[in-house]
Amino acid sequence: MAEQNPETTAAATELWVERTGTRRYTGRSSRGAEVLIGSETVDGVFTPGELLKIALAACTGMSSDLPLSRRLGDNYDARVRVSGAADRENEVYPRLDEVLEVDLSELDAEAQERLLTVVLKSVDKVCTVGRTLKNGTVVNLSVETDS
């Protein structure tokens, strides 16, 4: 049986942005989610680069959620910080650094080490955003016009 690509199935979430002003967009999903996007000079919005970083941090958090909740319980607190300066000459982020902050003080040193090994393996295996950034991807842009 052929593998299905989730992005091409009928149930795939549609994503788009709409221009709402000068250097302002609203990102939308077919599931009803919205995010405000704009330049650094606009208050109350994320820049596209910030959204990239947040997507990475969120993916890391979600990829580590199962092993952490199994060991710490469903109510553990965690934060994933992400940083990385843009290389404006080449318009890329040459490096992104993440820090997963989680309280493991209730575990002994050996249990902490085992859990962190499982967490890192989980993130490496299932964080789609991180895997995509590390491996690169092909991006195709086409333009549709009203003629």
C-alpha cells in the first residue's frame, strides 16, 4: 500500500496569509487559528523570522512532551527558549540555539541523565521543524495573477 502524504490528503490543514496593511499580514488556518505577522517596526505582531523560531521551539516542546510527562506527570512546567541572530547580508539564520528549561530536581542524577537522553532522542526523531531546518528543504514559489 502506498504511503499517504499528510499534506496532500483531503483532511490537510490549509494555511495562508492575507495582507492587512503595509508590512502587515494575518496568518490563518482552515482550523480557525490566526497569527498577526509584520515587520519589527509594528507592535503586536510576530516577524516571519520570529515565527520560524517559535515553530522550532514549539516543535521541540511538543516532541519532548510525551517522555517528560511520562516521568514528571501531566502538570510539569517547561519553557523552550530559542535565539539566533539573522545574517542580514545573506538573509538567513546561520544558527539557532534552543534551551529547554524543565525542573528535574525530583529525580536523582542518574534518572535525570536517562530522561534527558530519551528527550533528546525524541526531539531528534519527531520534531519535524527541527529536522527540516537541519536537513534543508525544497521551496517552490509560483505566482497566480488575475489576468
